[in-house]
Amino acid sequence: MSINAIPAGFTPQPDSFRDRVILVTGATGGLGSATSLALARLGATVILVGRTVPKLEKLYDELEATGGPQPAIVPLNFMTATWAEYENLAQTIEQTFGRLDGIVHAAAHFKSFIRLEDLPPRDWLDTLQINLTAPYTLTRLCLPMLRASKDASVVFVTDDAGRAPKPYQGAYGVTKAAGEAMFKTWALELGNEAQSASGLRFNSWHPGPMRTLLRGKGYASESLTPVDFPEKVVPQLLWLLGPDSRGLSGQQF
């Protein structure tokens, strides 16, 4: 699969996400919080999913301060979440908002670079739960609402490890590669829907190196290098989430 470029210098139009409901996982992380704030400023109702309540509440207050629609917070630990909790989340979205126009799968689990032979089986299972099972389950349970939207976009956030196998990436690298394959499969199976009235599309996006806590676990000495903050790349993600990418599905960006 070839890698596609997002238009350079893209800037979303004001209110381009008005009346849209977008779910963001890993909402309190570097990319998740920057994306959530940008969406709120553009008129979206943002559903913030994360595991730490105080961080979710702080982000909630920041979104409210933008003057956008009232956001929602959903405390959910993907490492321990039950099927019932996932189902309750989907049902709550439908009952509260009556729609869902997009999902940003930004939650990720990474502890350190490690050889597969040295990886504790428990870490393998935890990584599968967060990086692969959670995005599948949320997408699967929210699919009826996404189909009902007139312009629904699902974006899986990936990186170098997802695009080509690398040594010492451990379970993180394997799950990112599997996630790419999973969302390509979604797109192939539902290919006609990207061109239909729903506009439903599935794509993966590699934002490049960002200065986040997750990256800091593997690159602790990187603090002195010119790595971008998440806010700089968020417009690319907004292009994929918004109407400008309509009709494009099953692609890597």
C-alpha cells in the first residue's frame, strides 16, 4: 500500500466540525488532548475517553473554556475493560447524542524497547488489549452510528513500527502493524460505503515524531532535539476527520 500525503498547510474552516460528534481515545495524552481542543474550537462535541479521571476533568474544563459544545468524559481503562463496559459506552453515546461522526484511535500502550523473547507474556496481553482489542471493539460497537452519519471518518494513529517490522519494538510494533491491517480490512469489506450517503471511511495516519510522554519512554534523551509538539500536526488529522477527505478509505497517510 502506498503512503499518501495530506495537503501541505491545510487549515480547517471555522465551524467545520459544528454538529459533529467525535470520540477520541487516549484523550488526555499529548496528541489526544491537542486533537480534542482543536475539535472543540471548530464546533465539535468531543467524547473524551481515558483512564484517569482527574486528567479527564482538567481537559473537560479546557474544552468548555473554548466556548464550544459541552464535551463528555468517559473514564475507561482499556487494559481491564470488560465487554459490558464497551457496550455501555456505545449505548450511552447513542442515547445521549444520537449520533457519532468519527473516532480517533489515539490510545496506545508502550513501555520500552525490548526483544520479543524477553517480553513478559502479561505485557503482551496488556498491549494487545489497548492497541488492538480496544480499537476493534469500539469500532465494531459504534458501527451502526457511524453508518448513520452523513460523513463518518475513523482514524487509526500509527507510526514507523506499524508500517514496517522493526527489531526491539516488542508487542507495540506487532499490534501497530496488526492495527494497520485491521483498518485496511474494514475499508475493504465496507469499501462501497466510502462513496455512499454515509461516507464512512477508515484510514491510518502516521503523525511523525512528537514530543509526548509516550515517546519519552523510548527516547528519554530526545528532549534536546527539535521534535514537534502534537499541536503542529493536528491539522493533518483534522483533514482526515473532516469533509475534505470524503471518499478516501483504506489508505495510509
